[in-house]
Amino acid sequence: MSEKQASEDRKVTPEESGNHVRVEARDASPLPDDQSPEDRRHAPQETRLYKRRWIIVFLFSSYSLCNSYQWIQYGIIGNIFVRFYNVEEFTIDWMSMIYMLTYIPLIFPVTWLLDKKGLRVIALAGTGLNCVGTWIKVVSVRPDLFGVTFLGQFCCSLAQVFILGMPSKIASVWFGSEEVSTACSIGVFGNQLGCAIGFLLPPILVPNVNDMDELANHIRNMFYITAGVATFLFILVVFVFQERPKLPPTLAQASALTIPAEEYSYRASILRLLRNKPFVLLIISYGLNVGCYYAVGTLLNRMILKHHPDQEVNAGRIGLTIVIAGMVGSLICGVWLDRSKTYKQTTLAVYIMTLVGMIIYTATLGQKYLWVVFITAGALGFFMTGYLPLGFEFAAELTYPECEGTSSGLLNCSAQVFGIIFTICQGKIIDKFGTLEGNIFLCVFLLIGSIMTAFIKSDLRRQNANQLAKEEEPTNYTTENLDSPTIIKEVQF
């Protein structure tokens, strides 16, 4: 075959290639098993997007919702559970804080398991533990069985360790570079929606009645509903959830898959992440922001009732407003990141607006009219919970090609540590001084976090890897031996 003929065989019109990925294979090329790791790493990669990716991310979002709903299930009607189980307020606070405490020691074993076994095993473990925890709660509805209901909540907190850091991993494994931030936002969306339902439903399902038998029936019905949903989602995961697509969605993901297993060390990965100065700054600033969110969510019932007695339902609705506004913020930020790629600028802007929102919320919490609190709480939630997917995606950019589950796990570990510290400290400050002083305490740390975010160097490694792969691809075509026959394979999205 002449050079001219070979060149003509290689031509693909712009119209044909617009919606296709071009992959090159040569009759004379060695088989994949015969290639060295270095050859496979630099070989042209085939990528594809599958429609199933939307099923995977929405299924994850659903079981994340079921788990996060239970985080605040006790706290938002804490005064009712204090009376039913005859325990102290601080004990009920631990029903939320156990979610944070459990995460800290277990995140490293779980992220190691994610690296070794993959997404499906993690999904099965998370939904299975969540299902077991909900059924334990069903049998705990007696005033003398607080220990049993705590055990159920503990199982659900274990499940959270297998869930919380997964959005960025699922987004990277299943989604294209132009939609990965949106996919991560959808994953976080489920967690936020669960929190919203956790603020809304318990005050409605469990009214503050005086008769203890009637109260027990209300609590039991709430637990049965949760257990039914958790069981259904576990069955769906068993039959529907898939480990990864047959072909990777992006060139960056394809490149990461070519790294031989023997070259990867989980311990070395952790050490590399902790030596990454921009990422370490992000770990601390993310922990400060999300820790404040955990403290506000856990203590919201107490703060509202101090200024507006007998308003348990409205306390739940204010929590709902915070989270719903945050879900809108998350989706908007995710779409914006996919279009603009301005990770640091967007993260810093949202962080500063979180501080401003917290100041305004603090100033208006004692207002006579609750509708003012609804508005300021919504503004706070838009930015505070809207920040969650920004942290995940910024971390994935700063740490590529490290496992996204590991980087997300470190972020969440920081958030849990600060969440416990802030919840305990703010609770003590509120009891001793008042809600104003307690919220000022959080504002100080949000200011520190904003300053730290400003010093993060914007090193977008994942974007650079995708761009470099796209730039090198034409070079691979033109430098091949044109004397060999070439087959152009087109894979439609």
C-alpha cells in the first residue's frame, strides 16, 4: 500500500467525527497482553459514554438519601425523644454525632476496600448496613430500649462511611469530562435531599403528644416506613448496580486504568495526598465549612425552640429550607463548573457567601417573625450546602490521578472531626450564653476557612490530563508507520 493510499484510508470527515471517538488499531500491532505497561499507557484509548450511567448515579443518590435522612431523624425532634426515652439532650445530640464519630476511624479501611474491591462491593455494604440498622430501630420502640435504638443508628452510621465519599468516584468512573461535576452534584443531591426529608418528615410523623402509647405508635410507623424503603433500595442495588462501564468515559480515566496494580500503593497514595499542600489546605477549609453545617443541622431544633417555643414543625421546615436551597445551589454550581472550569474562583466565592449568609442568619434568628428566619436560613443553605460538591470536585482536580474515593474520604474525615468539635462546643455555648454567641463562634471559623481557601493554588491536574491526552492523540496518528494497513473504528456515544 502506498503512503498516499494509506493517508486517504485514514481520513475521517468532520461531520463523521463530530459525535464519535476515533480509535486506531493496526493488524500488525501486538496484542494487549503482549504490550508492556508503558506501551499500553501511551496507546490510543477507546472511550464511550453509556446511558446506564444515569441509572447508576440516581440509584446511588437514592440510597444516599435514605441513609442521610436518618442522620437528623432524632435531632430535629430531640425534645420528643428526650421525653420518650428519658435521656438528656446531649445524649440525643449523639444520635447525630455518631454519624461523624464512626466515620473518622473507618474511612481509611473503607477507602482501601474501595481501591481493592471496587464500587459494587462498597454499594452492597452501604445499603446492607443501612437496611439492617433500620430494622433494628423498628424493634427499639420502648422507653427502656434506648440502647437498641442507638445500636440501629450506629449501623446506619457505619453505612454512611460506605456512602459519603462516593459521588466523585462514581462521576469519574461513569461520566464524561463535560458532565463529571454535574454528576457529582447529583450524587451529593441525594444526600442533601435525605437531610431535607429528615428535617421535614419526623415532626409530621411524630407529633408531640402526651400519651406515651400513642407516641410509641407514631415512632414505630416512622421506623417501618424507613425500613421498607431501605430494603427496597438494597434489593435494587443487588440486581442493578454495576461496577464500571466496559469502556472508560474519558481519556483521563482510560489513562488511570492503564496503571498496573503492582505500581499502586494505598499507603503511598495517602502520603502523596498529605504532601499535596493545596489539597491539605482544602481538607482543613472544607472541614471548617461542612463542620459548621453539621453543627447547625444538629442543634437547629434547640436554637429555634429557644426563640420560638412549641415550634418543632417549623424548626423542621426551616431545616428543610436550608437543605432545599442548598440542593439548588449544588446543582447550579455543578453545571457552572462543567462549563467554566473555574474551580478555585467558584469555591472561594461560595465560601465567602457562606460566611455572609451565616452572619445574616445569626442576626435574624431572634426575630419575632419566623418568615424572616426562613428567608435568611434559605440564603445560608444555598451557599453552605451548595459548597459540598465543589469541595469534592476541586479535590479530584488537585489530586488526579489518585483515587477520588480517597480524596473525598479525607475531606469527609475532616468534616466529621470539625462537626463533632463544633457541635459540642456550640451546644455548650448556647446552653451557657445563648444562640447569638454560639453562631458567632461558627462565623469566626468560616472566616478562617475563607482565608485559607484564598491561598489554595489552583492546580487542575485532571483537566490538564484530559487536555494533554486530546493534544497528543493526533500525534499518535501521524507518527505511525503508514506502510501498515489501518482500521478506523468509530464508537458512537
